[in-house]
Amino acid sequence: MPVYQLGEELSFPPADHAVDGLIAVGGDLRPERLLRAYASGIFPWPHEGFPMLWFSPDPRTVLYPSTLRIGRTLSKVLRAGRFEVRLDTAFGDVIRNCARVTRAEGEGTWITPEMIHAYCRLHELGYAHSAEAWLEGELVGGLYGVSLGACFSGESMFALHDNASKVALVWLVRQLEVWGFSMVDCQTHTEHLARIGAVEVPRARFLEELDQAMREPTREGRWRFDAGFSGA
């Protein structure tokens, strides 16, 4: 199957037409295009020296909120309650930290200034969200992603303190379960995600489940944890 060249139109080819995960090349990161991509099971993944690249990998890594697994060590951290966890109070700081931490590991970063601007715009529009771990008034970990229907698409995490991002993720996933979210799209496999219950599913199954999730209303606007909620 061919890899598609995007123009000004917002449409994407069917996600199952991807070649080794790559579905399209080109286009921009305006909000309308990003939202169309996520609703179709497609996400941008910039590579230096190339136009914007769009992917739909097979298999797809998914975390179902009801199957979240918490190990003994992380359970102790959660019970200790050292971190204050918030939603959507420092989105820009979270995404910029994600970009900096990736570079510090020597792997480069796909979170380019263009990506930061685009996702901050999605946050302003109420579709991108952050979960943040704070320690003594300092932001020490977190993650961000895009929410459409009953699906949260995780993008990146960072931690400046042991277990900070893991705590933020647990709180977020448990709140998403309360809100009726059916899936967290983790995109690609990592050992950490596997340890907390994320599984690889065939793309065809993922797209079917995503289609069902898109039929639910989107929780737009700034997020806050429910009153009295505790992710510990």
C-alpha cells in the first residue's frame, strides 16, 4: 500500500492502510487536523529531516482503566501521599519538561517547538490535558495527552523525582475509569506500560474499540479531579 502525501485537506486515509505503521507524510498541526487524526487512530511523530510523519502502528498498545496494575512499591508510594496530584494546572510546563527530559537521555526529542505550540493550542481548546505530580510546591513529574470521546491518548511523561510520573498516571487512569473512559491509547510498547497492565492489541481491534469510544461525548475544557477523589 502507498504512503499518502497530505495536502490542505483535513482527511486521512484509512488507518489500516499504514505501511510499517507509517500512514501519511506532510500536512500541518492545526487543531482540526490533529483531532481528525486522533479520532481516526492516527498520531503525528516528527522525525528530524523529514516532513511531518503520521503513524498508526500494528499492534497498538492500550491500557484499559479497569485492568490497571499497581506493584507493591508503587502502592506504598501512593499510600504515603508525598505527591500532590493535579490536572491541567501546568500543561505548558509539563510538555516542555517532557521535551527536555527526552533530550537529556541522549535520544533526541520528537517534541519539537511546533509540537509544543500545537498541543498547547489543543489544551486551550479543551482537548489536551496534563496530570501533574507536585512535591513541596514544585512540579516534579507528569504526563500529557489528548482526550476524545471515551479515549485518552497518552503522549509523553517526565519525572524529576522517583515515581512522580507513575503516581500522576495512576491518579489519572483511576479518574478516567470513574468518568467512564474505555481506553488509554499508549501507542507503542514500553516495559513500564506493560508492568502496569498495558497490552498490545491488533490494530483492527484497536480501531473497532476506538470507533466505539468516539461515540461517547468528549469531556472538554479544563479538567479537575472529582471532589473527594483520591487515586491512592
